[in-house]
Amino acid sequence: MKKIVSSLLIIFSLGLYAQESSEKQQQENYLDELIADLVKKNEITGHPVVILNEKLLTSEVLDTLSISRFEITSYAVLKKNQEDVEDKFGKQGSNGVLIIKTKSYQDTVNDKDYLANENILYLIDGETAHSSKVRNLDPDKIAKIHVLKDQDSISKYTNKDIEGIVKIQLKASGI
């Protein structure tokens, strides 16, 4: 009986290990999966400009890089053939641009360090917002952004001594 139970435990353990190994491989290849999905959606081509944590990746680095889906905190896509992308990113920019931020990067950049010298009021749909909320907004959900820098306009919103106001209006949900 002990041999049967031991055998079953070994088989069960091997099955779990194989499943974990498969899941880990899928997670590590998420960048390839993400690019393939964006190509399917016709947002980029197979060779986009990739910026990881504010650093431009070369194709050599990109070929060896594997990122888990759980490591990515946010990404943005500048679609292929989008106006002025080629001006900013060169000829390869016409293939599309994928901008990725990871947890390890986010952990090193917090509001205290990153925005220490900024003195700005952020308003999202008229509500005061912390800069971290602004940074984590999905760009596709933003309808428009308005920046106020003159003191007359600023004084309508606050009596604090600030450099400016960034007003963000989100798209209506359901549209």
C-alpha cells in the first residue's frame, strides 16, 4: 500500500512540476505573445520599436529577452503608421512602438523621488488626483488633456502656490 501511495505521490508531483514548468515558460514568453497579439490586431508589425523602462531595446536584446506577464505593470502602443511616430522614432517607428514599464522599474520610481520638484495639481474629471494615478491611466481612456499655467486660471481652482494644473477628461464609459 505504501508503494502505491508513494508512486501516486511521485506521479502527482511530476505532473505538477510539468504544469508549473509549462506555465513558467508561457509567462516568460509574454513579450513575444504580446507582440504577436498586437500584430494580429494590426496595431504594429512584427518589428516594432520596443522601449522597456524608458530604454530603447535593440533587436539583439529583444531576441534574448523574456518577460513574465506578471512583471509588466503597464504598456502603451503607438500604432504603426501613426502620424509623427516616424519623426520621433525613426524609420522603424513606422512599424509601431511598444512602451513597457515593469514592476522592478516602478518600485524604483516613486512619487517622492520622481516628482519631488514638481508642484502641479492633477484633476481627473474634475476630481483631484495623485500623480501616480495619472501615470497609471490607460491612454485609450483619455478623451482630452488641458494644461493651465497662467496664475489667473490656476487661482480659479486653488489658492495654493503651484506651477500649473493638468486637467484630464476621460472618455465616457460605454462609448
